[in-house]
Amino acid sequence: MNSDLVLRFGAGAKIFAVSLFAIVLSLIVFGIFVALSGVNPLDVYDLMYMGAFGSWFSWQNTLLRSAPLLLTALCTALPAQMGMVIIGGEGAFVLGGLAAAAAGLLLSDMNAPALIVQGVMVIAGMCAGGAIIASAGALRHWRGVNETISSLLLSYICIAVLNQMVEGPMRDPTSLNKPSTRALPDWAMLGNIPGMDIHVGLIFGLLFCIVAYVLMFHTTFGFAARMVGGNVRAARMAGLPVGRLILVVTFLGGAAAGLGGMIEVAAVQGRANATIASGYGLTGILVAFLARQNPLIVIPVAILLGGIDASGGLLQRRLDMPDASVVVLQGIIFVILLASESVQGHLNILGWLPRIKPRTSAVAAAKGAE
Amino acid sequence: MSNKLEISRRSLLLSGAVGAAGLAVSSLPFGRALAAGSLSVGFIYVGPRDDYGYNQAHAQGAAALKKLPGVKVTEEERVPETVDVEKTMESMINLDGAKLIFPTSFGYFDPYVLKLAKKYPDVTFMHCGGLWKEGEPDNAHSYFGYIDEAEYLSGIVAGHATKSKKLGFIAAKPIPQVLRNINAFTLGARSVDPSITTQVIFTGDWSMPVKEAEATNSMADQGIDVVTCHVDSPKVVVETAEKRGMFTTGYHANQAALAPKGYLTGAEWNWEVLYPSFVADVLAGKTIPHLVRGGLKEKIVKTSPYGAMVGAAARKQADAVKAQLEAGTFVIFKGPIKDNKGNTVIAASVSQGQTDIALESMSYLVEGVIGSTS
Amino acid sequence: MDETSIGWWGVPLAIFAGAIRISTPFLFVSLGEMVTEKSGRINLGLEGTLIMGAMSGYGIAYLTGSPWLGVLVAGLVGIAFGMLHAGICSLPKVNDIAVGIALMLLGTGLAFYLGKPLVQPQAPNLPSINFGWWSDLQQVQSALKINALFIIGVVLAPVFLWALRNTRWGLILRIVGDSSDAARAMGYSPLAVRLAATAFGGFMAGVGGSFLSLYYPGSWNEGLSSGQGITAVALVIFARWNPMNCLWASLLFGGASALGPALQSVGVTQGYYLFNAAPYVLTLLILVLSSSSHRHIAGAPGELSVTR
């Protein structure tokens, strides 16, 4: 048990070290890129630090932006444990928000207590998001439809459904120039974390990441799920209920993103409208891959990306750089990190760490599909 | 062993901190600008500020402010209507020292502007959309223009230009602002010839280039020969119409350069006149009304200069109405007006002037418009 | 007054014309991706390549005044992105889907960053060829104004089909795609073949992107692509790696995209969001109907990760 812990810690430290190396390299490449386009990279680094982590205000800004990413990243990271690449988090997020708004309005009309309203909204958001991703899982298992493509298509369809609903049946006729559902009453809204300007969604996100980590890496269920990801045939021979495992894990992934949508409605917008679909689901994919699909590593990565996002405005305002600068940086980080993945364990450039042999095929599989 | 890691992390942080301290003074001119007792103004756009449309019109207003002495303008574009805009505004206040903020998208107001106006009572918020209600924070303001006046004039010019008597209007969503423009455009055209109809196509969102091009083409196929639009960037519609040999009237900004053969006229914002007056009021410490609205008379909107192809009759009629609008004596929504389902929406004796609140929640399309609001 | 109107006949005509206008980027991307996938690799990054192609093509056409040069450069940029994808994928332990998503992000970001100064200027557009001279109807004439790229795409489809079946190159491609080991045994390097196939896929996607910015809708801005690149990758799977099916699938998708505006223009105004989603629903439906968990999808390359 003890040696197992050391092994695990060692593996974690190694992933961390390689990722840090990749991020530093990405910042250098990005610096060269902006220098070529005529901007002083030192100014860029300086402003990014200032905008993301330079003050308590910046820290809160960063954390607030990372809150939804924690949840949408799980939508990709959880199914990835089973070797599935899901990129439909945006759809689950949007549908979760819509369902939560519907449930919240219904119950608050009946004057249910705030906790009940919020509880049911959480359940509604999670079920809606979970159902959409679970259907991608089901299609993969029972029809052999590629889950990457189907989750993407489902995502487009979910956004269309959101638009149709908030401009049609669920539209508040008094929401004149920005079609929305009715607003939730103030008492039903989720508040801020005491003493901070960050809504409680951050706590939900952190909690979910930790629970997801424990579930996937410290329970029999998680072990079974990762075994399916490692080798479906072996898992079947071992008598594992493959179909059910796929359904449950994809549902949980979607439920996390759906909860993100619920929080967007209940803590930020106060109603469902087209702006729920503003790309949190897409950034979540990036977070999950950068975190090597590990729910625990999702936390620092989400904060890092929240920080990059938070600093984008300063780059625009002070240096007159295009808003896409942060997307370029994200793209560079993503590419370099993927390339560095093959460095890990092969060249072992970070020689101070003990060589690690994966215990089972499942551990290897957990590092990414195939 | 893990010490190395520790050291590298620490030294990285350290060098970052040193860098931050060293550069903060040299590269950032803001501290000094503020010290001189000037005004820092923040502009936030929902889309790209060079879109030939909505955001460009605001950016032209911001550009006018940059020319004023002692005014420092910072701009951020493509800011979504999420916590992003809340944090952008706060960042402008906290890091740029902004005292006046222009959040220029309709959806920025509720809840973001309202929330921050309460939190930062010494910052003035000038929101574009005309949304302020009694009881909402004192330092929040909202303005909008009666651009339907310019659309009515565009309709007159279009009515003279059309041969097929069929006009087209490509719009994003059936919301009151859009419906008011469609209706004003159609009423203007039908004041020339009551047999004229306007076909409406809703694309579903504010920026959908392929859908907009496809809508323009399907209108051309239906024999429509003058087309206009209400989307964030009219560039695609105007260019596609030019290729199909249709006439166009513009929106938001002047698109004449995109369609030298077909650009008749257009309805434009005139923010470069309004914004400097706001800034002057703020600098002078004058109270600005919470709701600022106006049309051609108040110089909040304007029309594009006529294209060479606009005939004398069209110019004469449009100029005559324009003079009345500028004098404040012309009413566009004057009964009797029927909607396109045959119901009377404005009775014969009723005359809804521009300030009439009923117009703000318009939910119908007038007779002669082909399309529906849902 | 009605002599210029063709009423409800406009709907099928608009869908037909829309199919031709909208399908070209899908056709190019899917044909290129078909070749890439035949080699056993999937490149989801073609969305980024498409946008880069659109931006660079527009920029070059604007700077040089030659739209065809823009198309060429868009293709070259596409090759560069394809080679980047293939290069990273050839490293051990790297997942091609993940690299695709990364390049989608990088391509989009770079195109938006570098394309900022190109939003305003007007670049010369690609010419079209008028096949509608025989008709008096202006609608028919305009529907048959067809861009040369579309014709090239239509010609390429059967050529690809023939080449895959009958040429040595086609054979090598299929062997590599079906089994790396077999290919190696025969003396072909799977990595080199995949590099070439992915670079080719990138070229086609770049050209497809230039169609967007240089012909239809024919201008550059950040909202230009609404996922055409990634949808085209989905099309390849339901086209079952058959070039002719890629053609039909692209036309179907283009026609479905034209459905919303066309129906509204004749007065069907309800539910346009759902009409806008029609292409995605259609793709998903066909994908579900054409897949099976028991047998390998017919025509699927054995090495392709998405079908294993």
C-alpha cells in the first residue's frame, strides 16, 4: 500500500513536471510569436501575470472563470477513463442550463423552499446533461457509432433546441430584445462564497473533481471502468457489465457539464437564454486533455486556463492585441503538451524520478485513449 | 531529488515577480495618464469592432473620444454576455482606473451592469440599449437611438428603386428592435406604393455569414430586388446582393464601399456625435438623464448619403420626410395600422410618436410584411 | 408583377442551388479527410485548417489581386497544418483525435489573430461559370452559376474512387490503412504514407476554406465557419470512406443547410432553429442507421482509431 502511494505520487509528480515544462515552452513559443507580430513578449508575460494572478481581484477573476471549466472538463475526462473521446460538453452544459431553468421556474412558482428549488435544479441539470452524453455512450456501445462525432453533432442539436425553446415556448414575453425565459426569483439564486466575489459553483466544481477522482481511481467501480477502457474484450471476459459501465460513466460526465449549465443559470444569468452557449464546454475539452484526463489535475489546469482567459482582456486593452491571442496561446500549449506526452517515460529527461511501470493495463489506458 | 523541481518552480515564480515589478512602471502608461487628472473610458464590444456593422459603429464613437484631450480610451472586443463582461468592466475599473464605461451590447445590462453599478457607485455606466428603469442604480444609464426613422427613409428610397415591388429584409431574431425596423422600412416603402411587400427571413443569430448569404440568394430567386438587413455585420448581405445585381440599403454603419452599384442609402448610428457629449457632461459633472433616446432630430442616428443610382423622385420624397423627422413633426407609427394577419394594431385615431413606450414592446409585423414573428 | 416569381418551385430550386453553393467546402474537406482516414488516421483538426485556409486565401487574394493564387496558398497552408498533425501523431503514444482538437484550436486562433486586418478589405472573388445560359429564368441562371472549385471537386470524386481501386498509390494507401504490419512487411513505411495522406487532406481542407472566403459567402470574418470542417469529418464516416458517397453526402448536407432560408422565403416561418439544425440531425441519423456494433463498418480502414 505504501509503495503504491509512492508510485502514485511519483507518477503524479512526473506528469506535473512534464506539464510544467510544456507550459513554459509554450509561453516561450508564444513569446516568439507575439514578438514576430511586433509586440514585446515581456510586456505580454507581465500583463498576463498581472491579469491572472497579480492581485486578489485578478485571482478572483481567474477562479470565477475556472469554475465552469472544472465541470465541463469532467465531461471529457470521465468518459476518457473508458477510452472514449467525448467532445459534446457544450451541448450537455446548454441542455443542463435549460432543464435547470425550467425546473427552477416551475418550483419557484409553487413557492417551494429555496433549498428544494435549488436541489431540484441541480438534479434536472445533471439529468439533462447526463442523458445527452449517455446517449452518445449508448450509441457507441449498441450501434457502434463513434462517440466523438455523435457527441459533437448532439451538441449542435442541443444548442438549436435551447434557441428554439427560449425564443418559443419558454420565452418570457417581457424579455424584449434578448429573448430569455423568465428570471428566477432572487431567493432561488445561488449566492457567492462568503467573503469572496465568486459564486458557489467553484465549490461544486472542486468537489466534483475530487469525487470523480476518488470514484475512478479508488473504487472497484472505477477500476472496472478503466479496465473497459484498457481492453474491452478482456473486460467482457472478466464478466464486467460493459454496457452498463459505459452508460454510467458517460452519464456522470454529462451530468457534471449539465451541473455547470445549472450553475450558469442559477448563479450568473438568472435565466436561460442563448448566451448560455458561450464556449465553456469547448474549453472544457482542452482542460481535460491538458490534465491528462485526470480529474484531480483538472483543478490546476482549469485555474491556469481561467487565468489565461482572465488576462486576455488586458492584452487587448493595453497592447492592442487581437482577442484571439489567448486562443493562440491555448492552441500552442495544447499542441506542445501532446507532443511532450510521448517524451514522458521514453526519454525520461527528468531523470530524478524513479522509472514507473504501470501496474495494470488500466493505468496505462487511463493516460489517454489508445 | 524533488528539490530540483522545487527550485525550478521557485526561481520561475521569482523571475516572474521580478519581471512584473520591473515592467509595471515602464510599459504601462496608465498610472501617469490618470495622475494628470484626466478621464479613463472603457469600451466593451460584443463582436469584432471592425465588422462593418454594430460594433464598428460603436468603435467609431470610441475613436471620436480618443481625439479629445485628457481622455484615455481602452477597448475590449468579442466579450460574451457572461461573467466575462462583468469581469471586464471590473478589470477596467480596478486596473485601468476607468470612471466611465460603455458596455455596448444590449445583453450586458441585466444582470452585469446593474450589479457593478451598485458595487462601484463612483463609476458611470453608459449602456447601449435603453433599458434603465426607475429604482435601478443612479450611476447606470442607458441610451438608444430611434434608428427606425432612418429605416423609414431607406424604405422610401427602396420603394422607388424596386421594380418587382418586392423587398427583402434579413434579420437575426424577431425581437422588438428588429420588428420596429422591419415595420418602419415597410411603411416607408408602402408610402411610395401600397402594393409593395417585404419578405422577412430570420437567420436565428446575429452573425451567420453562410445563412445570410443563402437568405440573400433565396430572396433573389424569389424576384426580390432590394434587400436590407438587421444583423451584426451587414457585409455578407450587402456583398451577396451586389453580386446578384440587387439594390441594398445598409444598416449600423456605411457599407457603400462594399456595393458601389447597388447601395442606395442606409440607416446608421451616429455615436461619434453622442459619445463626446456624454464625456463632456461627465467631465463637467453634469447629471446625465438615465434614459437618453433620440433619432435624426437629436443626431443620434443618420442616413448614408444617397448612391448615384437613386432617382430624383426618391430623393425628393425622402428628403421631405427627413426634414419633417428632423423637425420632430413626422410620426411613423400613425394609425390606422394593421398587422400582417389583418388585426388592427394601431387604431385610426392613435398616433404613436417615437417616445411612445408601446413601440418598445412591438411584437407584430405590419401589413405587407411576409413572415411571422415566431 | 408575378412574372419574376416562381413561388413554391423556388424551394427545390433553392435547395438545389444551395446544395451546390454550400457543399463545396464539405466536399473538399471530406475528400481530403477520406484519403487521410484511408491511411488509418483521423484528423479532426481540419476545422482549424479550413479556417486558416479561408484566412490565408483571402489575404493572398487581397494582396496579390489573384484569387487563384489565394486558393493555392490556402492549400499550401493546409499542407503545413496536415504535416504538423502527422508529425505530432508519429510520436509514440500520441492520440490522433487529441492532436486534431489541439490543431483545431491552434488553427482557429492563428487565423483570427492574423486575420484581424483582413476583416475590412474586400478581396477579389473567384469567378463562376455560367451553365444557365439556356434558361430565361433568372433564378435558374443564378442557380447554375457554378464555381470551378465545385466542378473540380465533382470530378475528383470518381477519380479518387478509381485511383483508390486501380493505382499503386491507392493500393499502398489501403494497405497502410488496413494494417501497419502488413505494410511494413511489404516495405512501405506507414508513417511516411500517413504523412503524405494527412498533408494531402490538409491541402484539400485549405482549398475548401478558401472557397468560403473567396467565393461563398465570399468574405473573411471570424464567424465564417460554423463547424463545416469538423462536420465534413463526420461526413466521411457516414460516407463509409467512399469518394462518391462523400460527394452525395456533401450535396445532401448543403441542400439541408439551404432548407431553412428557402422555406422562410416562401412563408414557412415556424421553427427556423430546428431547420438550421436539420443537417446535424440528418448526419446523426444516417450515422446511427449505417453503423453497427457487431460488424466492422464496410470500407472502414482497420487501423482507424474511430472505428475500432
